[in-house]
Amino acid sequence: MKNKSGKVANPSSSHQRPAVLAAPATPRSSDSPAKQTDASAENAALKTELLSSLRNDIAEIFRSELQTALGDDLSTIKSELQAVKAEFTNTMVTVQTDMADMKNTIKDMEQSLSSCSDDVTVIQEKVDFLSTEVKRLEDKCEDLEARSRRNNIRIVGVPEDTLVTTSVVSKLLRDALHLDKDIIVDRSHRTLQPKPKPNERPRAIVAKLHYHSDCVEILRQARQLRHFKVGDMSVSFFPDLTSKVARARAAFGNVRRQLQGIPGIKFGFLHPARLRVTYDGLEKQFNRPDEAEAYVKSILSQPG
């Protein structure tokens, strides 16, 4: 600071001497106009030089003072910026590495998902085919089981303590239907339900007849009379249906009860579980109980 101050003071003092010697305070009246003009120009040039020198000296002083005051702070800021830059660079490298890994992972996932989608499509086609095949096989098994029971009849109402041999069942059928011949029975047995208690309903008898014509005739008479007297027993005869067909026919139970109260109407089942209703010369067939109930309601709502 002292050097700078002395440096500023010296030029000003060196420039003052020529000015005092060259230009008096008041020009003499005897000087010529040309000399006065030269003196004014010289004073202006001297002022300009002094101002320029002062400006440069002041700027140098400010620069030196700022460098001295901010030198440590700038070094600290510079080092911190370098550390931040290094950390940012490391972070960018890590992010770029992670991004590359994510791109590879996404690419692998896209390939896997595409493969899985193709596999799902193939599996769905196989499932549809297998479902259709299972349905076909179920229907075929149902049909085969139903055909194997075509010559079977169920006898309901025979006490539990009665023997169910083929000869006993044949005599029971002859006495119940008032036939003049014996019915050939191949096999007969009770249903496979648990043995009932004494006060419970006895199990039904399943009898396989040798001739299908005998089975048809017995079931035809059973639809007409419903109950047959054999001594003290009241027995009934029913077709031996599969469980699926029996459930399907049982769903029409409410409709059948309503039809029994309508005079002049005929109804019965067609295999496997189609309800046929004949009323006023018009025949209708129903596969669903709700459709049959709607038809019965329309009949009951008719006047007269």
C-alpha cells in the first residue's frame, strides 16, 4: 500500500512543475493568441495523462487489495468446486453404468415377456382344445353309462328286511304288474347308500332285466299307475338314471307339481332331461326349468 501511494504521488508532483513553469496563472496581455492556444492544449494533455495514470494506479490498487482479501476464499472455493466436479463425474459414471445395466435388463425382460406371451398363447390353445376334449369325453362317458342302465329299473317301497334276490324281484314284478309270465332278472341289489334305521325310508332296489322290452313295458305302466299294491306293500317303479340326468330332471320338480293340477295336460321326460308338455293338441319341449315355468304360468293365466 505504501509503495502504491508513493507511486501515485510522484507522478503528480513531477507533472506540476512543468505546469507551473509553462503556464502562469494569468496570461499576459502582451502574449499572442497562438501562444495562449498552445498553452491550453498542453494543459489539457497534461490533465488527461494525469487522469489516466491515476485511473491505472487506482485499478492496480483495487486489484491487489481484492486478490489479497479474496485469495484464500477463492482457493477454497476452487478446491470445493474441483471436489464437486470430481464427485459429479463419479456420480455420472455410476449413473451411466446403472443405465447400461438397466437397458440390458429391460432388453432381457422384453425377450422373456415375448417368449412368455408366445407360450401363454400356445398354452391357451391347448387349454381350449383340452376343455373341448374333456367335455366331449364327459358326454361320451355319460352316454355310455346311460346306455349301460337301459335295462335297469328302480323299485321303491320294498321293506329293508326283504330279500332282493333275482327270483324274489322277478316274482315281485309279476305280482305287481299282474303278468302271466316271469320277468327274467339278471342282477338285483340295494342302492349303495348306508343302511337306514328302522324308522327311515328303505333303500331302493336296482334290478337289471334281461330284455329291454320288459323294462319299457314296466316303466310305461308305472307312468300310468305310479303305485302298485303287492300284498301289504305299495311299490313304485322308476328308470335307473345317472346322477347327472337325475339332477337335471329333479330341477323340473316344481313344474311337474304345477302340471299335475292342470286338467287335460300330458307331460313326461325325453332322454336325457327334456320335459315334453302336450296341452290342447300343442306339444312343447323344454330344456330349462325357467322356460317351463313361464309356459305353465301362461297356461294358468288363461281365462276359463
